[in-house]
Amino acid sequence: MSRVGRAPVAVPAGVSVEVKEGLMTVKGPKGTLTQDIDPQISVAVEGGHATLTRANDSKELKAKHGLYRALLHNMVVGVTEGYTKSLVINGVGYKVAKQGNKIVLNVGYSHPIEFAESEGIKLDCPTQTEISVSGIDKVKVGQVAANIRSIREPEPYHGYGIRYKDEVIERKEGKTAGK
């Protein structure tokens, strides 16, 4: 909690961090991100590092201290490098294709499923069985990837469905023949 909050956040060249009226703004080469911040948490940027300090040592404020430090770090990484989540489609006849600003999924339903790009999120299909979700906001990238995965969650017997690229599906043993 408070140990995380005390760690400084490295702010690379070309990135600016500002706090005005309870709003933390991070600008970088890939874009701008904003986040509401508790007025009892203050941010100071000196010499390429941002440090967060809290007004008192209450339990709630210690937790918020670590939270806002983590959010600031995620924002700095987002505006410099960006975030990407990769999904894999596994199943007989399952495939995905990009059409304009949306992807069309054929994943075992009677109709194709269309999923449109949202603001700040880019969807890409490197192959017919892979989806790449990228953007500068870590929360939005993760939520969009989770929404796509929820269209057809992987099942434990054959592993059919949509899963994260690094996700391991625990497989179950199927039925066994009688003795």
C-alpha cells in the first residue's frame, strides 16, 4: 500500500505531468490521459521523477496513495509505449476478419458477431485466429479484450473459444468407456 506510493515514477523526456483542481493530466508522444485524483494526495515532478505524497496516515489514504501512484505509472507507460493485449481463437471453423473499423467473428454461432472499435482502441487481426487490441489506456485495452473474450469463453474439454495469448486453459478429461 504505502510502500508502493512512496516509489517515484520515472517521467521520460517528452512527457509532462500536471495536476490542477483534482485532475491529473499526462501528455506524451502517443496522446493525453487524465485521471481524477483525491485532493489529499499531491504530486511533485522534479528531475525526471514524479513523487506522490499524502496529507495524513489514515488507512484509506494509504491505500489511495498506492493506487494513484500505480495509475500515474500506467498513464506514463501508456503515453510513451502503449498497451497491447493479444487474443487467440481456437475451434473448428472459428475465424476473425477485420472489416473497416470493426472485426467480424465467426465463433460457432448461427450468425457472425461484429465488434466495433471504440475511441482510443485499435483492433487488428494479424491472422485469421488472432486479435490484437491496442491503445494508450491500460484499463480500456483490458476491458475491450475481456469483452471480446466473453463472446465465446474457452471451454475446458477441447479448449474451443477465445482466450488470451498467454492464458492457460485447465483441461478436463472427457468421458471414459465402460469397463
